[in-house]
Amino acid sequence: MLDLKIDHPVFTLDNKVILPAGASLSESMEAVMQDLGGGPLEAYAMLKHGTVLDDLLHLLTEPPYSVIFGHRKETVDLLKFMESIHIITPVLESLDYFRERDFYTYRHILMVFSLSTLLAHELVRDYGELIREAATGPMHDFGKICVPLEVLKKSEPLTRRERSLLEHHSLAGYVLLCYYLGDKQSLSGRVARDHHERKDGSGYPRGINLDDLMVEIVAASDIYDALISPRPYRPTPYENRAALEEITAMAERGELGWAVIQVLVAFNRKDKPYYKDCEVSTERRGTPPSDNIYGRIKQDERE
Ligand SMILES: [Fe+2]
Ligand SMILES: [Fe+2]
């Protein structure tokens, strides 16, 4: 069972505090779930919400997604499946919030949704049921509504406090989903909580050895999308080759499993080999961008 303290408050989009800073998760979760966010919530098709479908179709035309989703028939089937995914209202409202105030996060949520659906389709036998239950992509960064926008969008190295606020999003998302779903075991809640964990225990918030394939699929999609996108802290994105090499190196270090990497590499090839037949090169030929300050702590705060 979790025995973690919440370092920062968890609150809803309309500023209702669900847990104050310092609350112990194991002691507070029963009360959080009994509150149930005002009762069972309505859920609506995510792709029919606002401009989501148009935005998604546009984003899928940009490289490298244009190659990854370049198989027309499969992509049409995948989109049909994604159209059947329903999301609870507070998460849909968070999409509106990010679209207006932090477009990068909005875009990232749509792409992680698409990519994790594609990966799960290849790797998980009952993926349909699991994705429907989890709606993993759209929910994974829900907790970012509890992170100040100036931290999400900051282009200089973060201070320690800012980094802790940013990392707060995983537990905050878990608490919010427990609150809205009334269930502390839900797959979407676990994905929100654990998508920054790694197989070798080097992640956060708990440093556990990640061993849930659905969570790992979201983790890999999350990392890949972050690498190939311009970020506030790294205006130049990784070239696709360097991004694939970076994520391959994570498998070499034991942070991620090889299967998720093989699927990513296979879908980046025009001929789309079956992922198990796809050999992943561990040779490093790409050049990471030079202006990357990810993970750097502000100078005067280093020990
Ligand atoms: Fe995240
Ligand atoms: Fe993310």
C-alpha cells in the first residue's frame, strides 16, 4: 500500500482542495473516495469534444507521426476505436484548460493517447478493454492541473521547489482520479501515478520497479513524444533518430522493456515490419539538441 505524503495541495479545476499539502495518502484516500466528486460522473467521447478530432488529425500529419501513422487503413481503424473512448467531464474540461493555456501539454496529451493506443494494439491482447477502462493517454497527465502554468511553461532550469511541483502531477493525478472514480485501483489512476516509474526503480514518485505493461506503454509514449517535441526547456526537439536512440538507451539501462522500443522502431519504418522481427540498433549516430536543459537544477541551488 502507498504510504506517501503529498508535498503540495491537490485541487480540482474549480479550485476545490481535495488534499492539503502534507496529507498522508494511506490515511486520506478512504475519505477522498467517499467524497466521490459529487457522485458518478458523466463521460463523453473524447474525439467529439470541442476541436479535439480536428486537432488530432492535424497533428498526425506532422513528422514523425505522419510516418508512424502512415498506414491509412490501420490508422482509420485506430481512430474509429479512439472515437469510442469516453472520458469523464473533469478530464475533458482539463483538455479545454490546456488547449487554451498551455498548448504543448494539450498536444502532448493527444499524441500520448494516439501512440499508447497504437502500442497497446500491438502488445496487449485485450487492449481494447484495457484502453477503454483506462483511457490512459488522456488521463495520464491530468494531475498537471495542480502544477502552476508558469512551472509547466518555464524555459529556464527549474528550482528544486519547481521540480517538486512538477513531479507532484503524478500523485495529484492519482488522487484526483480516485476522487472522481471512487476507485483507488483503477487502471487510469495507476497510470497517472506510475507513468514516471521505471523498470529498474529509477523513476518517481515511489521508485518502484515498474512491471505493468499498460503503464509501461504510456511511459514509453510519454518519453518519446517529449523527446521529439519542442519543449519550453529545450526549444529544439530531438531528431527522430536521436530520440529513438535515446529511448533505446533507456532499454539498455533496464529502465524500459525492449518490446515497447521494438514497436516504436517498427512503426517508424516505412515498411512496418512485425515488431518481433524488428532488430533495434544500439549504435548511436544521432545528435541530441545542444540546448537541452531538462533535469538541470538552477545553478545557485545545486549542492
Ligand atoms: Fe507525466
Ligand atoms: Fe506526459
